[in-house]
Amino acid sequence: MDLSTWTARPLPQRQTLAGRYCRLEPFSPAHEAALFVVSMAGDAEARHRWLFEGVSDAGAFHAWFTAKCAQSDPLYFAVIDQASGAVTGRQCFMRIDAANGVIEIGSILWGMPMARTRLATEALYLFARHVFEDLGYRRFEWKCNNENEPSKRAALRFGFTYEGLFRQHMVQKGKNRDTAWFSMIDSEWPRLKAAFEGWLAPENFDANGQQIRRLEAFRG
């Protein structure tokens, strides 16, 4: 890419991003009650282990949620199931570097009804498509605690490239965090986009909603 005419990219805005199976809506008070239920469902403590906020009560969640609604970085979105209209999770754009065209997806909490489903994959795809095609960014990042094996597997499944380990990168909840870094870049996006769209196509799923081909297979 010729960068001689490069200019800063636009910042992501509070706009809805819609797909076939889910849509992403910027946080608003209408999402709070449902997101609290999603956050506390099942083994909430285990599901919050890797997040910066802790498991808490409705009052503490309200304070956290209200603060996030007012922020632009991170910029939080609720994940909505298109079929049912239910709030099923959340994710955000964060560490936004518009000058260099770099942005990260983070603070992901995909509820149990959407985890490992088409909704989760499409939620990631909608962010990536918006980053590369609408905003014109050059780099889309995924970072996680190096001990978070499910997150590292998810990053690789989605097509992010592992770039290395930042040792003693953070102190999180009173413990050291070594951070694993992953990214996808604009030159890779056409191939990754084709794989996402092939995997998400209705004909890739049987009558029970089970995938016929894995996402990795579409990348060949």
C-alpha cells in the first residue's frame, strides 16, 4: 500500500451494524437489564475471570454500565439475536488509534445462548468488516491473557495471526498478566471475508443448525 497520501481514519461511531443472524447496537439504557442477566447467567465467576470488571450485584453493574454508555473508547455494543430480538452478549472497540488505522476488539462477553454459534462468528465478522471496509483501518487486533486458552483458540479460528507474547504487560485483578497479541491486517481481509461469508451462508448449516464445513476449511 502506498502510504504517501495516508490520513487519519474516522473514529467508529454509535451506529447499528446489522447482519443475517445478529445486529450490534451501541450500548443504551434499554440494554442494561438484559445484559445484567446475560452477565450473571451460569458460572458467572468463571466467565468473568478474564474480564477487568468483577462479578457483582445489580447496583455495581448499573454503575459500570452507565459509565460505559458515556465512553467512546472503549465503544461498547450489545449483541442482539435477529431472530428473537434478545440481548445475547457484548463486545467493544477499544485502544482506537485513528492516526495509524489500528483498532482492537475487546471486553467480549458472549452469553451462553450465542457462544460457539453463528451469532458469535457473525458478531466478530461485523466488527472486522466495519473496521476494514467502512472505516478503512489497516490493522484489527485481538489481545488476551496468555492463560486464556479458549480466547487464543478463538482468535486463531477467526483468522487472526499470533504475533507474540508481551510479558508482564499488565496487573489484572492483583495478578500478573502476560498478554498474547493477535492481529489481522487489511491485505488479508479479502481472503478472510470470503471465508467468513462462506461459513455464515445458510447452506453451510444442516437442519439442526450444525455446521457442515468448519470456518478454517473455507480459508483453505
